[in-house]
Amino acid sequence: MIGLISATAAGAVARDRLAAAWPERTRVYEGPVGDAVRAAFAECERIVCFLATGAVVRLVAPLLVDKASDPGVVCVDEGGRFAVSLLGGHGGGANALAAEVAGLLGAEAVVTTATDSVGVLGLDQLGVPCEGDVAGVTRAFLDGESVELDVEVPWPLPSLPFMEQNPTLGAVPGTGAIVRVTDRALDIGDGEVLLRPPSLVIGVGASRNAPVDEVLALIDGCLREAGLSPRSVARLATVDAKADEVGIVEAAARLGVPLVTHSAGELAGVEVPNPSDAPLVAVGTPSVAEAAALVHGGELLVPKRKSAMVTCAVVRLPVRGRLAVVGLGPGARDLMTPRAKAELRRAAVLVGLDQYVDQVRDLLRPGTRVLESGLGAEEERARTAVEEARRGQAVALIGSGDAGVYAMASPALAEASDDIDVIGVPGVTAALAAGAILGAPLGHDHVSISLSDLHTPWEVIERRVRAAAEADIVVTFYNPRSRGRDWQLPKALGILAEHRAPGTPVGVVRNASRPDESARLTTLAALDPATVDMMTVVTVGNTATREISGRMVTPRGYRWQESAREGVR
């Protein structure tokens, strides 16, 4: 919950704007400001104060306990010009909240944390738990000192430009600062930080009414036996029949991890070293703990261990890289989605067409490895992105528009298998951008057809064009014409002309949303294909499409519109 506090009428106006925009996320604290701050500090994860920073400093100073538990605090001046991240920038989420508040109020976010000022992620922003000398190691890399990166457990982390990876896993650190990516329970020295990837799955079986303390004690014993950290536990796993077993459910809750369940049939198909007749009779599988832990593969670090009422096994998950397939939109920076920008900054490796890479180079974190290639190398880019992800990297594969529309998602997913995580990030397509420029040509059923026969035989393309023509569907042509392929567009227009009047509106948009954007309305009979190139999309209306006040409009067919037209007559 985000607490909102103001002291004046001007501050209350901005406060109420946030409350109206985020009704489920915010709570307004009324009354004396001091009482309001104390109450919000005790009850909320984050606080926005519409007060002077000096006043807020004095109010919160006596309340501070620990940076790991104190709420993030953002100050907004009464003029609504600045949203200042005052306290808990990373751990408390104040930096991110300041950006959100600034975006909503039209203010400027003010963030002063050292890592943000140099454009790198802090060690506590990498998406995995960290422990150790975070402040000391952060000072070391900000001062330009060498920081060694020791990856014992590969994990898809963002770019870490300030670190030099040790090629020998588990190497003994030297005298400099070191960051270890590990799930082992280690003593932490000065100048050392441990990053805890969620790499462990604990399989659990239990007799009915097994107490939670016994479940937790056996889990703790298994982790200690193998020298593993509980902070790297990703989840508990068991059989479906134990989904409501209170001891297991409560153990997962106390550990702060999800509980996943699998059918007895699925677990029975998992090969385990220690099958047993008891669970086979009770729940229909010869193994619960080992099988539930191993169902997605991995290394069995702790075979089945038993207490009076509980069984437990621990598996280290296989390395899973992360591939984000990102649509950049039609070209304008303000039409790129916030999620696309976040994925670009999340990536350690960027793969893309050279001209698209140039569009986003300034959004990348320092140290991001860029693998770019030219036109015609789509298959190579898809294969490269998947291979990098299989090595455990965080990869972003970029394409224009939406990555799933005539772009990189299809070849990448054809290349990928279930050994990597794939995230799709949608983008504004060229057809949608062109449609917005032209008016509302896509107001009813519509289809996009690429006229490039590089990957699709012309006979197939022609059949699709003819079907769209006969069905009276609005058509947007991608890849309409190039220097070496100049006859397909006239042919396609001719097919449409067999079913549509010569005066059917046609919209022609080149480089939609880019600085050299151009757009014009013409008709099916008047369009000169020679004026069209590969940077153009051509939208041909259906029999109901009209030009209205210089805009291309395809009626949706609402009954009230028909009634209004009848009334005008």
C-alpha cells in the first residue's frame, strides 16, 4: 500500500489525483501531518508526501529502523514539479515510485542514488536476493576498482559492466571486491556480496496432519547437509493429493515461496533413485519428494531424507536463460512501450537488425553485449538469440512494430524449445500506426497480407488476396513493392478491383511515426504503384469505407449510426 499525505490545499489536489488514479494501491492519511506520517510509516510499504523535503526528513528521522524494512519515501513539492526519491530508493522502491508519480503528475523524477547516476543497476536491483557487503562492493565499482564476478550458478542477470567474470567457477577471491552468484551457504567476508539465484526446488511428501515445524525442520536439515542457502529456494513441490496438506502449505508460506503440485501419473513417470511402495499405495506414485523435485530435470543434490512424518529431496534446477522478444513499435520513441524499454535495460545481450539496434542503443545499460547483423540474416539472428539464452544469458531480440507480426518472434520460437524462458513484448504495428494517421480505416474486419514472395509462394499470396477481396475485408499490404519486385502490388490491386469500386479509398503511409513520415489518401483506381516502396503500408478499404473530412473511415456498423443517418435523410 502507498500512503498519501499532504498538509495544504495545493498538496491535496495532487494527492487526490494519485488517489483517483490508483484507488487499489493508495490510502489517504488525514489529520495532523506528524500523526499521519507515523501511521503511514508503520502501515505502508511506500509513502508519498506532498511536503517540503526538509519537513519530511525531520518527521521520518525518528522512525528509521533499517533500510531493509523502512518504507520508501517520495516527496512532491506543492507545485507538482518534482518527485524526489528521499528514502529507500532501491530496497524501498522509492526510485521506481518517483518515476511513476512524475509520469502521472507531469513532474520530473529526482533520483540521486549513485548507481542510477551512472546508468547501472545496483546489486539490490538485479532481481535476486543479495547479501553481504553491498555498500562496500558498490563503492568499489563506483570508484573504478576491479570487482570480480564468480558465477557458480549461471543465471540470466542484466548487464554487469563493472565486473570481470572469473573463468574458474568457485575460484578463491583475491584481495579485491567480489560478487558470487551462488546457492551455497558461505561465510561472507568484507568486500564480498552473494547473489542468490532461485535455483533450488525442494520436493516434499508428508503423512496426513504432519506438523509444519517437522516439515520445516527436515527442509532446514537437508539444506544444511548440502551446504545450501534457503534464500535460493525457488519453490516447494509435491503431489496433487497433498495440495491442501496444512503442514506443507504453511511451510511454503513461511519460506515465502510458491507451492506447486503435480499429478501422481506425472510423478510416476519420473525416474528416481529411491522409489518406495508406501507412496505408491497412498497416492499412486512410487516417489513424491524426489519425483516432485526432479519433474523438470536438474541435479539431485539431496536424495530423499525422512523424518517421522515427512520426506524431502533437493534439486538444483537446470540453467534456464531468458529470451525477451521485443517489439519496438513503428519508429517513434514515444510509441515504444514502457515494457519494451524495461526489457532492453534488463538484457545482458541484445540481438537485432543493425538499423533497429541504432534506434535503441541509448536505452541499453552500459556493458550490454550487442550482436547486430544486416537485412536477410533473420534466421541467423533468431538462432543466435536462442543460443545465447541457452547459455544462461538474459537476451533481448528486437524487431520493429510488433515482434510477432512479420518479425522475429516466429523464427525465434521455431528455434527455441522448453529449455529457456521466452517473454513476448508486444509493440504498435505499422498497420496500426498507419491506421491512426489515416483516420479509422480498420474500424471493421481487416487483414494484413505481405506481398513479399521471398518466403511465401506467390500462388499462396494471390489466393489470400482473392479471399480477402471476396470477403469484403479491409486489407493492409506490408512489403508492397521493391526495386526487384514491382509487379505484385499492381496484381493484388487488380484482384481487389474485381470486387470493389474504382473510388474505394486507399491510404498510403510511408515511415509511419518517423520524422520523414508521409501519408495520403487516394482511390483504388488512382493509386500509382510506382509511388510505393518497402517503407510503405497500403490500406485498401472495403465497400463501406468512406473518405470523411479528409480521413479514411470504415464504419463499424453500429445500429445507432444507421438510425442517425436515417434521421438526417
